[in-house]
Amino acid sequence: MSKKIFLYSAVILVLLNFFTWQEVFALESSPVLKVDFLDVGQGDSAFIETPQKHQILIDGGPSSDVLQKLSERMPFWDKTIDLVILTHPESDHMQGLFSVLQRYNVNYVLWTGIVRSTPEFEKWASVLKLKQKPDASFLASFFLSQGSVKEIIAKEGAKVKAGNAEIDILYPQENLSGKELKNKSANDTCVVAKLIYGNNSFLFTGDISSVAEKELINSKENILSDVLKVAHHGSKYSTSDLFLKNIQPEYAVISVGKNSYGHPTPEVLQRLSNYDINVLRTDQAGDINMISDGKNINIK
């Protein structure tokens, strides 16, 4: 009799365990967009995973620390990133991407193609050119799915479809590929991208100043967004009153670390406060992880 009771109990436990895992699986496969603003110090980097598991990296921060952040979000066997966006070729946004391009198979790189005369830029151009050719070595072909990196030149009006999510390129307003900086600062050549999923949207502004902000507003592009990635780590020359009025964000994320520039500046923090915007800072909160179901945004 006791054996029968034991067997019945075992069957019940197995069934309960099965239904429990079924519930966990249902939760894990729910259609959500994940947007993580990574704590990479005084620099910018954001990792996006779409409901269809597309993986997108916007900027790579000032060091190889971004590799640890990626390893925390991607299975160890997954060495492919669908899209890398470089907002502009400055060290605090670009340096970490050298390590990413070396360690991961990147399908697409979206950037402006602008030319600069700095050692970091020369390295970027060299690495990108090399990665546009498939690696024929045995080890590379064994561990990575080998396709060359495809380059996309960012310009207003370009769109990237990633399943149910979409990235709209709002800036720059002209094709800058092959052009050298003359009348603009590097910051005002940044890629400005709007990530849209359902009714939720995220605006990534790189390091643009109020000059580029005015150009964006005058372009009549729809910059209304739930989340604003604050430009230039909270510099007082960005995030103007006019810009905030047009974006109307609920959240503002400041990617910032220890620095000698005074970022984020009191002026920007005050402007954000004036509009009752919830401010999140990577130097205070670490990684800022947001999840959207297309209607609401939750913060972990």
C-alpha cells in the first residue's frame, strides 16, 4: 500500500513540475522588447533584444568592459550580433566596439561613414574593412557563422526592421559617407535613432548638441518618445528646453561615469526636473534594464 502511495505521489510531483516549467516557458517566450542601458563608465552603450531575439548594440563604450555586459545577456554559444550602430567615431562610444568586432560575428554595422583624422578612427576604419571580408581560417569557420559585415550608411529616412520592432534613423539629414568634418563638430554628425515597438518608443541621441536638436525639430520628424537617452552624458550644451518639449519623455537615461567635465550638469538635471521627467543614471543605478510589451515599460 505504501508503495502505491509513493508511486502516486511521484506521478503527481512530476506532473506539477511539468506544469510549473510550462508556465516558466510561457513567461520566457512572452513577446517583449528588452532595452538595456549599460553601465560602461564615461561613455555610451545600449543592448537591445527584440521579441524575435534580434540582438542590436548601440555604441560600445570606452573600453572592452562591454564584453562582460554582453556575456551577461547572451548565451555563451551565441557569438552573433545582428546589428551594431556606431553613433559617431569618438573613443567613448567606439573603443569597446573593437573588442566586439573581434569576438562576435556582426551581420550589419550602421554608421555615418564620416572621415576623421584620429588614431582611433584609423583603427575603426581598418577593423571594419577587415571584417567586411569573410575570415577563411579554420578556427573562425568552426566557431563562427562566417559572413562579411555589411555596412549601412545612416541617413534621415532609413529604417531597420527587426521583426515587430523598428528603428527609424532621424539624423543626420545628409549622406556623410567619405566626407571630412569641416563646419560641424563630430557630435553634431551623430546618428539619432528612434526605436519603436507597439506604442512605446526610445530615442537615442548620441552626443548631439542643441544645434542638431533644432535641426531635428525643424525637420518635422516625430521625436515624441517614452524614453530619452540624454545626449552627451548630460552636457549643458544638449537637452534644451525646446527639445524636451517636443520629445515629452517619461524617462530620461543618462549614461555617465566618473568624469572631470561635470556631467551630468546641474543645468540639464534642472531642465529634466522642470518637466517632471524620471531621471535614471548609470553612475548611480548601474545597468538600467527596461522591458516593453508594446504598451507599458517596466524597469528592472
